[in-house]
Amino acid sequence: MGPYNAVVELNERQKKHLRRLGHALHPLVTLGQAGLTDGVAAELERALRDHELVKARARVGDRAARDQAFDQLATRTSSTLVQRIGNVALYFRPNPTLTRIVLPD
């Protein structure tokens, strides 16, 4: 899992800032009917390391299964689930060596 060991706690102002930045992003990771696989977790891991803020799309059964998959994905990647709208989730994890996104206080 690398040097990421703690999920970042975000206040409302920081979440709003990240939602604004994430609005124009396209989903880079897709969960298919197989659900949360090691490959999906690895892909989100890579995307978070490269971009810090990543959208993921889920094509999983019902709402409960989708929400559970999104929550598990955040846990497995030590990232923060910033927003969930329908079948799209927005994840954030700062890169400890090369910070790209500066959060407001």
C-alpha cells in the first residue's frame, strides 16, 4: 500500500473545494459487474498516486452494493471518499512526496 497510512479528515470547506476541482474530471477507474477486484483497487491506487483526486464509476447491481463497493475501495486505498453521486464517486488522497492539490484551511 505504500506510504499512505491514514485517511485525511476533511472539513466542509475542503470537501467543497475538492468537489469543485472534481467537477470537470472524467472517471478514470470503473468497477464492473465483478465488483471490487484487486485490479480495480490497484488501478485506483495508481491513479491517486498520479493525480490525488480521482473519479470512479461503478457498474455494480443495486445502490446498496454500489455504496458498499465505494466504501470498500476507499478503505483499501487509504483514500477519502469526498462525494458520491449516483454511480460516480470522487476520491482524494494527498501524495506525500509531490503535492498537487493545496487544500484551504
